[in-house]
Amino acid sequence: MSLIVQKFGGTSVADAEKIRAAARRALRAQQQGHQVVMVVSAMGKNTDMLVNLAGQVCDNPPAREMDVLLSTGEQVTMSVMAMAIHDLGGKATSLTGVGVRTDSSHTKARIQSISTDRMRKLLDDGNIIIAAGFQGVDDDLNITTLGRGGSDTSAVALAAVLGAEMCEIYTDVDGVFTTDPRQVADARKMSNVSHDEMLELASLGAGVMHSRSIEFGKKFNVPIHVRNSGVFTDEPGTIIGPIAESANRAVSGCALTKAEARLTVSGVPDKPGVSLTIFEKLASDNIAVDMIMQTAGQDGHADISFTVLESDLPRTLIAVEAAAAAVGAVDVTHEANASKVSVVGLGMATQSGVADRMFRALAEANINIAAITTSEIKVSCLVAREQGLEALRAVHSEFELGSPPENRVTFEDSLAAAKKAKEADAIAVVNRLQAMEDLTVHGVVLDDSQSLVTLTDVPDSPGISADIFEVIAAAGIVVDMIVQGIGANGKTNLSFTVPQPATDEAASAAGSAIEKRGGTAKSYPSIAILSVTGVGIRSHTGVGLRMFRALSKAGINVELVSTSEVKVNVVVAGDKGAAGLAALQEAFADVIG
Ligand code: ADP
Ligand code: ASP
Ligand code: MG
């Protein structure tokens, strides 16, 4: 019998009437012949209210007790949902935790396994099951939660273990839009979006889905349908599945994260193990690092900049100052009040000219870019917080995201593709269910076809990146990684990689672009790019660290770093490529799937 999972977010269960509407929807699906598992969030802003309450009684609430407290929000919803279904003449049972086993990292636990026996029995007896979202229990039966927004992850994980035909995510918007429709008026609902794009968008600020839910969607081929829970709307929403909406668009969507802070450790000795010392310290203090910009060194010194959530800034400063002293760095500077605007698209991997268009759009809006990182499917720019929204609107309009692409894949076709992928993969999925949310690494790759161009001491002003990359794009050169960190005294450093045959042309084009402003262009023809690819690479914070550790042990210096949800890239000297590849293969041997 076919089974569907229906997840209802906070606003979709905010009051009694909405709960009854959700109950009717579940009953309708059951009447249509499906077994139904509902996953519910806390009602309305209940979780915020509980967080606030904790803050009133305690400055630094213990994480374990925070989980006990927050888990109650979902438990209220699930019990009243069961009552509503009973009242409508249906059969329903609410279950806390529903056998969701997690690790013990309170407030951000990861799912390890889900036992299905009890659920199957209840379903076979004709019950609608109502599961509390966003929570589980660890091996010692302590209650854990998965992190804010985690009910999406509960829903997709349940759909994976139960082999659900569909995981429906009911929310307060019509689907996944090209960007947050509450911030950009002409944002457009997409008929479908690929896993990789959604993974990036979610982790770059698109709050509509918890990014870890997309990891499950991709790993286990769960067809996901995001749609509006509004009582009278039965419109199709957005399918998150294996294919993109359009093959001929370079950019599919954009997103903004508001509260970022940037730190720069400058004058770091450019030798193996230095970044490791810094990031090891951050990891041991459990601080998640986001953009990492290590600009290639000059005079044996490099600058390492990175961003963290602004709320983590005080802790990060303490950690970094200690690490900086240990490695003999010259200075640590920081700046809060930053926002990160990103564009995402699968088409970017094969089309050039995205980065320079984005930089130009920002320059035209008179927005200075403080830092840049790219991966094959995204470009992120750090900007001043007060310009964040303006930056988001500028890029949304530059890439004409408000109007539908030509030849777009229809909702029906993407649904069919998602279902087909699920069927084709059924057996492999069962094998992957053993350790559900463990890191999945596909492999380690060496690319020695690129060279590196670095620009140092370039005056930092709006338009500088646009000028440089426009000239390079006009010369027909495809840029792969771009990393812009910050230098001192209003100067910036910028590094990028290009195919080796284009090295000299790229260096001289970049040199001419900065000629009037000042700065030095240099090229390094012999480099190797080493990448670790997988799913949810950035949110599994240990990946970068493991890479740095393995390379440092092999005596290999890391020149540049860029990260995305599907890949971490590092640049090393060309003659170290093979040794680096071997070191990484060994370091990831246990997780390469
Ligand atoms: P729920 O409580 O249903 O989980 P959330 O508030 O977590 O709902 O997510 C829905 C919200 O996500 C929307 O109201 C919208 O403002 C925001 N959002 C951000 N980015 C996007 C996007 N790209 N598409 C749709 N909604 C988005
Ligand atoms: N109630 C939790 C939160 O607000 C989980 C969720 O809704 O997804 O973060
Ligand atoms: Mg949500």
C-alpha cells in the first residue's frame, strides 16, 4: 500500500481551525487509499516562546534541558492533531520520537536510525500516525532536538525509512521561490528545484527548508513536494528532486543570510598546518565556520578570513586570538554587521559569466563586496548588513529570476523524474539506511589542469571585482574558484583559478583591470585543486578539518579554500597534487561510499 508523509509547519498548525484543516487533509489522503504519517511542528511561534522563557530563567540554559523544553512544543500539536482526527471520525495515534534514534549532541542532534515496526503495525491497523517533528532520543533515552527548523528533516527521514511515495511539506507559501517571497516582491514560484540547488539555497539562507532534510532527500531519493497548507489551495507547489527547472539558466535562485560576522587572521606564516591549528581550535569549541577565504600568501605570509554567525562572534574571538598567538600571526581583526548574498544554479557549472554579472549588479547598486567565495554551483558575496536586502533584490533582478525560464521542466515531469529515481534506487537505499545522517563522501578528486592568479594590495571599493571579472569573461576565460579575502588599510586580495592555457592572458587581463587603481597581479601556473565531494559537506563541519589535518600531516601547504554543500576545494602546489590526493584518500577511506 502506498504511503505518504505530510509535514505541517508552525503557521500551518497555528490554531484550532488550522489543525482541523490539516487533519482533514490527512484524512482525505487516507480516503484516497494511502497510509498517512503526519509530522507536525510546534504551533505558531511556540518554539520561540519557549526559547524566550528559558532565557528569562537562565542566562545559559543547559542544552539537555533546552531539548526537553523545546520538544514539548511539537508534543502539544501532535496530541491535539490526533484529537481532531478522532473528532472527524478517523483513527489516529500520536507518537513522540517515533523510534528516532539520534546522537547525543543536544540542540543539533543527528539522526542515526529510525525503527519502523511500531509505526507499521499502527498503520496496518488503519491509524494515521502523528509524529512530533524535530526530535528524537539518544542511546540513553535523553530527549534530543535536531536544530531549529528540524521538522522538515524529521519528515524526510521518516519518508526515507518508510519508503514513502511522497513527502509533502505544507507551509505558508506556495512552494520554493527563486528567493524569499516576503523579501523580494517579484520572487517566482519554481515548478521544481534540484537537490543540489536546494541544498545550497537552504544552507545559504533560504529558510523554507531545513538544509539537512535535503541531504536525506538526495541520499535516499525521497520525492519532496513543498506546498501551501491554505485550506482552499490545492495547487501544485514545488518538487525537490533530481532535476533542475531549466537547463539553460545559469542561476536558479538567490538567498540572503543576515547575521554574519567576519574575522581575519593576518600575517599568518604560510606553511603546512597553520590553518589546521586555527580551525582545529574553532572545531574543538564547536564553532561552525562558514565562508573560508585564505588568500594566497606573499612574502611567506597569508591572510585567513572566515565568517561565523554573528551570535558566535564573542566565542570565536576568544578562540581565534588564542590560536593566532600560537601560530605567530600578526593580527586578528573582525567585523560584525555583515550579510551574505548568494546566487545558486546548476547551470553555473557549465556557463561562464555569472560571477562578473553578480559583481556588476552589486557595484551598480553601490554595494561594496567585502569577501567572495565560489563553488561550481554558487557565488557568495559578503556585504554590509544594511545593504543586504538591496543586494538580494539587485541580484534577483540582474538574473531575471522573476520571469520563468524558457523550456522549463513542468511540475508533472519533475514529479515523474523524482518517482523514477526513487524506484531505480530502492535496493541501494536500504543499504544506506544503516547510519542515516552520517557523512556521505562520494570521493576525492584531483584537478591539475588549473592555474592560480592572485591580485594583492588592490584598493577595496565597489566595482573592483566586477571590473576584473568582466575583463576576464570578455577574454572568454572560464574562472573556476574565486576567493576574495581582506587585506589591511582598505586594500583587498583576490585569487582565482583558470585553465592553465589561459594563465598568462588571465593574469594580464586582470592586471590591466586593476592598473589604474593599483595592486599587483601574479600567476602560479602549477597548482593542483583537491576536492572532497559528497552530500551535506559543509554542515558536517569536520570535513574541512579532516582535509587540513591530512594535508598538514603530509607536509602539504593549503593555499586557498572554498566550500559548498557538495564539495570542499583546496588549492595546493602543483607538485603536491598526487601526494595530496593519496593523503586525502586515506583520510576519507572510512566514509567514501
Ligand atoms: P514552516 O513553519 O512551515 O516550516 P518556515 O517559516 O520555516 O515555515 O518556512 C517558510 C518561510 O520561508 C516562508 O514564509 C518564506 O518567508 C521563507 N522563505 C525563505 N526563502 C524562501 C524561498 N526561496 N522560497 C519560499 N519561501 C522562502
Ligand atoms: N518547532 C521547531 C522550530 O520552530 C522545529 C520546526 O518547526 O521545524 O524550530
Ligand atoms: Mg520550517
